[in-house]
Amino acid sequence: MKTIRHFCGFLLAWASLAWSVEVQGQLRFVTVVPAAANTTFADEDGDFPAYIEIRSLETGILSGHYLTDDPKVPNKWQFPAGYALTSGQTLRLFASGKDRRPAGPNGKLHTNFGYDCSVPYSGLFTIQLAQAHTFSDPTNRCFCNGLQLLQKGAVARTLIPTNNMGMDWVLASFSDKHWIRGVTGVGFDVGENPFRQQVILHHTFDKPDLNATQVLDKSGPLLHHGTMVGGVSQGAGRIEEGFGFSGDAGDQVRVANHVELDPGAGSFTAAIWFRPTREQASTVGQTYTEVMVSKQPAGAATALPSGWRIYRTQASTFVQVVSPAGAKTITLGPTAPNTWHHAALVVNRSAGQVVGYLNGKRIGMAALTSQALDTIVSQADLFEGRDLAGQFPYTGQLDDFIIWGKSLEDSQVEAVFAAGMQGLSVLDEDFNAGPGPGQLYSGLIGTDVRVPMRGKNASAFIRVPFNVPVSPSLATGLKLRMQYSDGFIAYLNGAEVARRNAPENTTWNSKAPIDRPDAEGLVAEDIDLSDYLGVLKSGGNVLAFHGLSHDSNARRFLILPTQLCLEYDRGATGGDCAKRTNGRDFWIAFPENYAQEPDTPLALSLIIAGPPKTVGVVDLPGYSISGFPKSFSIPAEGSLTVAIPSVLELRGPEQIEHKAIRVTASAEVAVYGTTRMDYTTDSFLALPVKCLGLEYWISAYPNVFNGIPILNGTQFAIVAVANNTEVTITPSGKVGSHPAGTPFVVKLKRGETYQLRNENGKPADLTGTRLVANKPISVFGSHRCANVQSVNQFFCDVVVEQLLPVNLWGTSYLVAPLATRLGDTLRILSAEDKNLVTLASSDGNQSFNLDRGQFKDVFIKSATRVNARGPALVTQISSSSDFDHVVHADPFTTLIQPVESWFFDYRIQTPKAVDFEANYVNIVARNLTELNSTTLNGLGLGAWNPADITKGSFVGGGAVYAQVRLQPATAYFIRGKGPIGLTGYGFSEFDSYGYPGGMEFTNFDGPLMSCPPEVTLHCQKPVNSTTGQSPCVASTPDFVSSMDFFDDCTPVNRLKITQSPAPGTPLPIGKHQVVVSASDSSGNSTQCVVVVTVEGPWEEKNFGASTASNLSLKSTVWGPEADPDADGIPNAIEQATGADPKLKTTVLDILKLSIATEGGVQFLKVSYKRPIGGNGIELVLEGRTDAEGADWKSGPDIFQFLGDETIPMGAYEQVFYKAVETVGKLAEQLYFVRLRTGP
């Protein structure tokens, strides 16, 4: 017993409390979901507005209760008759603003208010207007076009460093298990004096608060800056500097009208220091008026307009308010010139008075009539130094002008004057107005670090772990929304990604260089982190912050990442969900053409085709060239050509350059690139960003010579569309210093290009080279001078195509022969092993197997069907001129569209006749009817000139094609009755070009969703159980309402989302799987499986109001010697907390426990007395969630300090703490608290 008694001498008291709270009427919010997050429930109009779910804990009447989104208007919307809820029943209604109140019990209810993006406040009130329950969710659901990776209230670990610990703490692998555990919103707010509450405007007129011609408002959160006009001068003031006015009507400070600047129907205070210099008029009968501050429009003296003002007439000072009920003017009395005076105007609605003060004393008052009649409001701007019309300019100085949205009491107005007489403003940061509650950050702080931080360090280290449930590689952006008091540096998985107001070099105790106004911490800043997408990884990540305060003694500090959003490009919405090669954002490169010669200059160009009046920009991000960025507007014919400077051509056998070309447009357009020199030309279809991918296999063409490097140019090119792009390249053959089959990595920034060329002798070919990127990339397969079905160097030509990523390859192709030629080459490349490929044509059939990355060249002379068991890429390559001795011909290559990618309409443009006189399109259709119904610029093929059209068919019936000759320099809009395939090409003397018309890919990606982690619940026996045999069950949570969903094509509210088992389904003790499924409009679906563990109920162990009744506790914990009065509380704790050891004391006399609510969330509030200054005694507050077995825990991550109050006429203070582990957990468990001596 000696050892036990020694330990227990430190133990002072215990208490336990079941911290559920009974609300009035037993009604409570289950959830409130804003419209932007409603992906499940449509109303009767087919809309997806916000919705509210309310549950009753017992059978009762709901009719007559009120809902509101404004705590000041509790009766905003009332439930109609006929609505009641049984115990445990939930009612869902819509917060749509449609205000529908059909009689119950099964009507479709709609409130007269709504929530678009967030839920700042939702209140449920009884018939007697007593608050029954509240709910809030400040998360902005409109911020993210993708997945929310973290939100306000996420888990956070915090350390206030006491020495240098290096930089390992920013790494994801760093162990922070000993750091303070809490949630985001790390900071403190020690409170401010009551004068800083409800301040609407504060013009100090001091030098630091001037910006050019602006007088800065130092209040917040709304800022009403003033504009200086005329000869306003700065000089000595009552409090530091003030403003001087010369009496000229042009001198003024003007503040834009705002509803806050008028009393309206509420209370209001305006106070200003003034030093008039104008003497009383000496001429008999002459009077003057000068206005210090006015918020009144111009009007006749006999009919004063509504508003208010503070002014002087004949050296006497007045305050005045004007409302529809008339003017109320209070005479303050004479104010001697060349002396500082203080005037205050107070509108006190609760007292029904307008009160005037001079130099801190109440001088007079006027009674207000009804609130409606005495509404004081105007549309005029606020003027300092004159009235609106400029009739009554002021002569003298003004200083420290303040407006409050409340009425100050007499003692407070006196304190404002007294402070000013000492050269202080009551709004000064260091003004001692006594303790007061925090007004700015109190609702934002999740982890209070005042105790370890304030007065000790201006730096805080914070780590916020989060999970990325999907591969981030397809994401298009990353956004962070931040609220912060002064400054920070942000790190993502160890990489610095953002900094604000931070010194260049930081240490463990650095400070922010600039003291930002505290009000700016209330405004969230959106920070684009898209350049650091490559730092993200699937699974666990850490966002770390070095939080910086401007001073270790600052009154407030805040670091709050409210949202982190992983964005995805959204394609078409509604209908068939598909990706088209028409787009709005393209990143393009031109691989190197044949060597330029003086008489054959290189010409690069883009054809942009789309709806007329579409506007856009062609930009060269890596170059500063006159004329670029170049804006364009598509003309009525539907296409235009943009010349690209030849310097943008890629150069060298292996080179990283910054030669990307970016095209952006206001509507979806098709873009075709052309690289042209006489006798060596080709074109390609550009792919928009939404069609780019991560895995590619190169399709190029082989070298056919030995010892002639200039003709050996099998090559490919890459364009990075995002920073931190890494591409792993596995070459199919040795190229440069890279061995065949050995991967190497190329790192690129956004807009950078990489070209790799193999100039080795035949049969060197980069076809079959594999590219895998961590972010989407543009890839081009090419040969700078290919000889096709020829070995004559005079008939080589550049060939180039932008390649499709593997996920867009097809399995079925219909290839029409090229006009004027005797045969073409098909290059077929496989994406998987044992891929059976079958070809069928009038010349016969053949089949073969290809493994992944393998290809085969097949020569065809007629229309050919190509079918593959797995994904394959098919290119058609035109033969060299000498193959069939056709002068107007030469090599080009074009991707063949998979049949499944055909679409209905295409826009193309043919080149000028001087470049290519023979231009064609091959059109492939499913049948002859659809082919003949196809129109070119409105003319059907059935009516086309027979001399310009050649038709043919494919073996196996059905499919047909037409070779149609087109006019040069003409824009064509080609539309099919059904989906059609289209290839555009043309010939000139020993030259050619070709490209696919476009493609459309059916959506095959399922929706993305943020999958919750494992969840543990405790079961509860039914309340009405009387037999004791009822099963103990837990209710299945509604996971859908707390999850984020995203689909690249289907709007979120059109996704089909289900949860099984459904919310509210009873779950017995054990492990369960809850499956959330989401399907898009194309039938693609994904699932999230949440493991839910249901444990037994919390065992109630209530020691009562005093531990004295528990003899075993008394004898084994602290023993009888420590508690001679046998009240269950040791003398040591009674003495330390100011209780009388000789009198019977209960546990709850020492530890006071209550339920508190903050932001609609309830928690256990604990308080006790302690000696001011400690008096050599350290008290430690500890808690745990179980009576036995669990460790006692203490510290600011367990008990968050809320404040203290000095107990009058004594040496003790009452301290208040929030039990962090109880926040938001209402009814499932008990919580245990003890107080002991330290350490």
C-alpha cells in the first residue's frame, strides 16, 4: 500500500459525465447539404437544391417549428400543419428558396432560403422561438472542380519548436507522434477589448495608414477605405497624426456608400476628434456652418434628407440624425477653436434614444419613435471634412474617426475620450481594456496553441496528413484555400510549394516581416499549386506549414488550410459522355523537318477550325516574338490559318527546348498542324489536353540507308503540359547513349519540349519505344525524311502525327485506299501481348499475333478491314513517288480512326493551290445510304460531280467509302447522317500531306470519389427496450453526404450514387462493409468500400457527485490519510483550488462540467479554480474516453484553453477548457476527467 499511496498523493479528483445533450423537443439536424454537394436527391422539378435532414429522438410534433439561415430571424420559415416524427424517424426537406409548404404528412417541403455552396448557419427553433439545434458547415463546395483532399477540421499535428530541428519535419516520412494532436485551424485569439467589437470603420489618419490618396480603414472584415481629394494635409493630431482641412469645398475624404455606414434600424455609434480653427463670425447676423463628418445626401434645409452628421454652427457643435420621422438634433454646446474636442453620436435602439456626447460627457438625448419610422439610412457617400454638396466645408483638424455597429454606454464613451487625452485610441492593439472574448478567430481555431506559443515563439510547425484516393497523374490542377494571420511557408511532401509574408531565410523562431491586419485572416486566399502536381502521390501525403506570426507576443495567430482541391478537366456534360479531339486547350510541337536549304524555306502553320466567331489565342510560352500571343476570331467560313515562326521547329537528335505552342479557344475547335518545305511536307491532327494520356507507344518509320545520317531521322517529340513532368522512356533500339530496353527519365517543365532522333543506319526505328509519364503529355511520332516502299533518296518526305495515348486506341478499323496510288502501307502496333490481328480485303485475308509494343507493316491495294482482339494503333502511310511513278505524290502518314471513334461532323481547310493542287478526303460510312447523305458545305455526295468522286466498298458488306476531290484554299464543313470516318490528304509534285479529320472517344472512366477511412461505432440498445433482450446495434452512417464525387463528363448531380446498406440500417456488433457505388451516364462505375467496426456499448461507470461513496476508490487511490474529512477529495486539491479542507466538498464543486456549443457543434466544457500566478502549485487536467484501461492524456491537444476569469476579491481565477475528444460526439460515449498536481 505504501507505493500506491505515494502515487495517489498526486491524484486529486475524478469526475465522469455522459456528454449527450437533450435539445428542446428532442429534434436535431442530421445534416444540411448545400446544393453544390447534393449528388443524390432531386426535387419534384428535377433540380438538385440543398437539403436538410431532421431527426427526432422521440415521437413528437414538427408542425409549427421554425427553420432559418439567419440567427437574427429565427422564424424565417415555419413547418405547416400535419407533420410529426416518431422516435428515430428522419425527415428530409429541400432548402431551395422555392417556399413550398403543403400540408402533411407527405408533402414536398421547400424552405424560403437556400444554400448554394456552404452552410454558414442553419437553425431549428421551437414554436416558442427557443433554439432547439443548430448546424453549420463552412466548407465551400463550389471551390473545387474535382476532389476535396482536405477540408476545415482535418487532422493536424503541431509543434512549437524550442530549438533548431532541421527540415526533416516537412517530409511525409517524418514521425510526428509526439506532436500536439488536434485539427486544422492552429492558432489562438486571446481576445480583445470590447471597443474592438463590431467596429465598422476606423480612420486613424496616421502615416502608416495612408496609401497614396487612400485613407485606410483599419477595422474589418469589410473595409471602407477613404479617398483624399483636394488639399487635405497631414499634421499633428490628437493621437499621433491627424488631417488638416483648410475650409475649401474641394478638401475632403470620401468613403463609398455602404449599408454599414448608416444606423438603419439598428444601434450605432460615430465618434471623432476635431480641432476647429475657425473663429465665430464677427459680422452681426452672419453665421456659418462647417461639417466634420456627414452621411447625408444634398437637400434643402427645410426638408433635410435622411442620414446623419456631426457639425458646428457659430462655434457650437451638434449631432443630428434624420429619418422619415423627422430630424433629431442635439446641441452639444460651444467648442472653442484651436482646442481638441471629442464628439460622439449614439443611436441606442434598446433605450429608444439618440444621444449626443461632448468630451466624454452625455450632453443631451432625443427619443426615437417606432423603429420603422426612425430608420436612418441614405444612399449618399460618407464625407469627412465637408457635406456632400460642399456647402459647409470644415476648417481645422480631424483625428481617429470610428464607427461602431452598436451603441456605446456612457462609461465607454468616456473611456474613448480619456484614452484620446493620453494620446491613445481605444482601438490600439496595445490598449488595455481588460479581458474580453476573442472576436475574430475564435470560430476558426481547432488547435489552440496560446500556452506553448504566445510570448515564447513566433513560429509554429504544422503537419496535415491527407489521402489521395486515386492516381493524381490525370489531374489538371491543385488548389489550396488558406486563411492565415500573418505569414507561412507551405510544403507538400517536403517540397516548398507556397510562401506568404515570410523571410527569405527562416529558422525555427522566425517572424513574419509584416504585421498583417487581423481582419485579413478572415478572408480566404486561393493559391494555385498546379505546378506541383507531380509532388502528389497516391495514398498518404503531408501538407506541412511553417506558420509565422509577426511577434511572439501577438494577440492572435492563425494557420488554417480550409480546402485542398485536386482538379480534373471536365469534358462534355449530359447526353453521351465522350471525349472529342475538338477542344479548347492544345499543346503542340513541330518535330524537325528535313534540313532547310536557301531555296526551300520552312513554313510552320496551324489551321484552326470551329464555330464562327469563336475567339482564342495562339501563344509561344517560351519565346518573345512580335505578334505573339496572337489573338484570333474564326470567320464565317469556319476556319483560319495561323503562321508559326520557323524558329519553333524542334532541333537536334536529343534536345530539351522551350518550343511548345499553346492554342486556347472560347469554344471547341479542331486544330491541324502543318510542317512544310518544298518536296517535304506533312500535317497532323492536334489533340486537346483532355485527350492526352500517360502511356504511349511510338509509331514512327524506319531508317532505310546506311551512312547517310541526314536521311536517317526516325524520331519522336514530347510536350509537357504541366510542371514537374517526368517521362520514363524505354527505347526499342539503341539510340544515342541509351541502350535498347533500358529505361531512362526525362524531366520537363510546362511548355518544354523533348526531341529524340535515331540517326543510326537501317533498320533503326523508334517504333515500339514506350513512354510512361507521371502527368499527361503530348507525343508526336515522326521521321524527318522517310522513304516508303522506295530506297531512292530523292523521294523521301517528312512524316509526322500526334499519337494517341494507349487508353484511346481501338480494335476495329476501316481503311480506304488513297486516291491516285497503287497501294499504301499500314503500320499496326499492339498494346498487349498475344493480340490477334485480322485483315480482310478484296486482295485476300491474313491474320497474325502481336505482343505488346510489337508492330507489323502490311501493304494494301484495296479497302481493308482491320480487327484486333485488343487495343491497337493503325497508321496509313503514303508511298514514295517512285513506287508507282506518280509525280504528284510522296510519303505522309495519318492515324486511322477507330470505327468506334467516328463522329458526325468535321471542319477542315484545304491548302492553297500553289502549294497543293490535288486535295482529297476519304469518307467512310456504315452503308451507302449514309454515305450518299453526307454533305460537304451543304451538298450531298449523291449530287457530287462524278468526275470528282470515286466510291468503293469493303468486303463483308455494309461499309463503303468515297474518295472526294476538293477545291484548294477552301473551308469545308462535312456532316454525315450517321457517324463517318474521315481522312484529309493532298498531293503536289513530289510532295504530300495527310491527317485524320478527328475522333470521338466514348467515356470509359468511372467517377472519382473520396473514400472515407475505416470507421468505428459503438452500438446502443433501443431506448424503449424493457426486456433487456433487445440487440445492441449502431446505425449505418450516411457516407454519401460527407463524400466528394467527380466525373470528367457527367455532372455530379446526374451521377447514380447508392450506398449499401442504406443510411440508418442497424448494424450489430462486428465488422461490416458499406459499399458506396457511383455510375456515370455511360454506365461506368466505381466503388468505395468502407469497413465499419461496431463495438459494444460504452459501459456506464458513474462515481456520482462525490467519490466518497466509492469505498474501493477511496482506499486504493489516495487513502484515508490524504482525506481526513472523508469527503472523497484530498486536502491537497481542496487547498490548491480554494476549497475549505474542513468542509464537505464534492467532485463537481471542484471540477465544473457543462455542455457548450460553438459553430453548431457541442462539446464538454471543464472549469476549475487555480491560484493566480500558480502560487507554487501546478495543476494538471487529464482526460480519457474509458474508465479503465486507457491512458490518461493531457496537454493542449486534449484540453483546449478557452479563457480565464479573475474571481473578485481573491487570489484565484476560474479557468475554462474544451475537451477536444468530445467535440461533435454527442451521444455515443462517456468521458472521464481528473485533476492532479504536476508535473
